[in-house]
Amino acid sequence: MTQQQWFRRVLKPALFILALVPLGLLVYGVLTDTLSANPLDDITDETGTWTLRFIVITLSITPLRRITKWNQLLQLRRMFGLYAFFYGSLHFFTYLYFDKFFEWGEILADIPKRPFILIGFTAYSLMIPLAATSTDRITKWIGGKRWQLLHRLVYVTGICGVIHYLWLVKADTQRPLTYGAIIGVLLLYRVWEWVSKRIAKLRQERKAEVETASASNQ
């Protein structure tokens, strides 16, 4: 079995199944009545936390691929991104249905009192176009550069998710701040990478100008 075959037949399916484990544990907890005294809070917290975790994992793929030179990692980025949207949808609809029963008036009245809901809704809304444009056909249709520009929204989504989590927990801020620090490092890496490429391009242009000027003086 080649490395490519091992990646597609073993590693990727195994990661796909592992990503469903948090959901499986929640379902098991509901069926066996082993969640806490407030199971709704358990479901909301777990789905929200795993949404943020999968966002962090998705953001980590590109830097990790460039550091390790293992290009096959890019095949996991879409899968983890869709899992982030999947758990984000579970988190969002848990609030809409199980918590508020689609009482829109109550939801609107709840937002000024709990602004973390608004920032969480913003994070989820930004994930919708990312999930909708995740297929190869859509990528070709909108163009690679536009697709890359659009999918940089994932950083904004991550930041909004951290703020949502931070405002929600209020006192116990260690976990949201940890996720925020990781996203900050990943964002700084991308900025450093962009600046490095820009400097290299300017140097090449300057070198070409000097060579052109030198050739014209001969």
C-alpha cells in the first residue's frame, strides 16, 4: 500500500469516524441518562466547544502542511471545516429549538441581555458561505483567488467564536483564552508568511530592475 493509498483508505476514514465520537458520546449520554442534571447545557457546551476546536484544527492544516511539506494534509482541511459547520449547526439549533422552541420574540429579547448570542450567531452566519463553497465545482466556478479570499473568513469566525465563548463563561476564561491564543499564533503565522512573500517579490523586482539597468548601460 502506497502512502497515498494509506492516507485515503486508512487515515482519512479513521479521522472521519473519530470526529463523530463527540456526537456519539452525547447521544449515548442522552439515551442512558448519564449527562448532568442539566443535559441541555451539556449538549450546548459540548457542541459549541467542538465547533471551536474544529475551527482551530482547520486553521492549523495549512501551516502544518507547509512546515511538514506533507501536501496530503490539505485533503483534511475541507473535512474538518465541514465538521466545524456540522457541530456549529448542532450548537445553533440546540439553542433555537430545545432552549427557545423557535420563539423568535423571546430570542430577540434575549440578545440585548446576552450579547454573546449575537456574536455567536455572527460566527455561525460566516460559516454558512464557507460550507456552501466547499466543493470543487463551486471553487472552480468562483475562481481560486476569490475562493481563497472568501475562506479567510474562517479567521473572523474563529475570533468571533472565541469572543462568544469568553463572554459566555465570564469567570472561567482559561479555555477560551487558550483557543484565542492558538488562533492568534496561526493568524500571525499567515501574516508573517504574507509579508515574507511580499518582501521576496519586491527583492526580485528590484534585482530585475538592476539587471535591466546594467544591461542597458553596457
